[in-house]
Amino acid sequence: MGHPIELQAADGHKFQAWRSDPPGKPKAGLVILQEIFGLNEHIRKTTDSYGYDGYLAIAPALFDRVTPGIELGYGEEDIAKGRDIRGKVPNDKAVTDVAACALALQRAGCTKIAVIGYCWGGTLAWLAATRVTGLDACVSYYGGGVVQHLNETARCPVLFHFGETDHSIPMSDVEKVGRALPDADLFVYPAGHGFSCEARGAYDKPSADKARERTKEFLRRYAG
């Protein structure tokens, strides 16, 4: 269902992305944001899964600003490499790429657009909600950097998913997010970081299924 495309950001940067089209008319457009492992098989499959659910979904290769074509696994060396590359991509530049995807969805005829991000992408989804115009909904999965940007104001409804045994995001941070954003939908699951990714050892199917169910309902409510 999915296929690669090339997009261009407002600053002239050209990057690869994965586009998945639904069988019929799209319910809405989705921007799917990667973890620190690049536009890998898991993100492509996730993007395709939303295509099957009836959405026109685009996942940008955010690491193309450093090294094009990065696809990593989930071993220790992959984690170290992913963290290194992620550290070289400024968040504001990544958000520029998100905006380019949103624009592509608008040009494709989507009148409602949402952003969904995982891990680093979860943080970027929050930043997109505060900085990108024209978004109707935001879903952030275990975005560890959200707590550092609570001074920003979302322009659309936001849904947060966190794991209570996530060693990289202490519950004290999750509580800060909840206190700062009382109007946001926030759920905590009996799982760790990356619980929604089938390719990771932390995958927790009951939590992943419940989070996906809530995400689908949230999208129905605000995006279509």
C-alpha cells in the first residue's frame, strides 16, 4: 500500500517520506513521526496500518537532514547511533519537515490533519501542535521531551500516551505534563518505553492495543 515520495521543506531541504493511501476517500491526513531509529520498517508498517484504517498517512525521514536513508534496529549499537543522529537534528528543523508533510496532505485534498509521533516523534508531535498551523489533532506516544516545552501552547487537542515503567520518562515528568495541560487527554499504561512497537522487547500488546483504540477514537472525534 505504501510507497516512497520526496518532499521539500520551506527552507529548501529535500527529504524522503513514506506515503500510504487508503482504499477510498481519506477520512483525514496523518503525519507519522519516527522514533530515533529512522524511517525504518516499523514506522513504514505503522504508516500503512493507518492507511488501512482509512487515512492518508505520510511519515517523513527526519534523519535525512544528517544522513539520508537511515534505518536502524533496536540493539544497543542502534540506540547509540540513533541518539547521536537525533542530537544533530534541531527540533525546529524537524518541525519544518512536519509542516511540509502537512502541506502535502492539504494539497492532496485532506481538510483535516493530525500528527502522531513516537518517542522523539512524540516530542516533535507536541512541538508541531504548538508551532504548525492547520493541525486538528496531536497524538504523542512516550515523548520524553514534552516536559521541557510546557511553556508552549497547543493549537489543537492533544492526546498523550505514557508507560508507568518507562525508565527514560519518570512519572514525575508525566505528572508535570498532566498538571500543566489539564485539558489534554493523558493515559498511563502498565508498560515501558516503546510499548507500542512490536519490534522492541518492551512491546506490550494489551497496552499497545488500548492506546491504539484510544488514538482511533481521538482521531474520529477531532480529525474524522
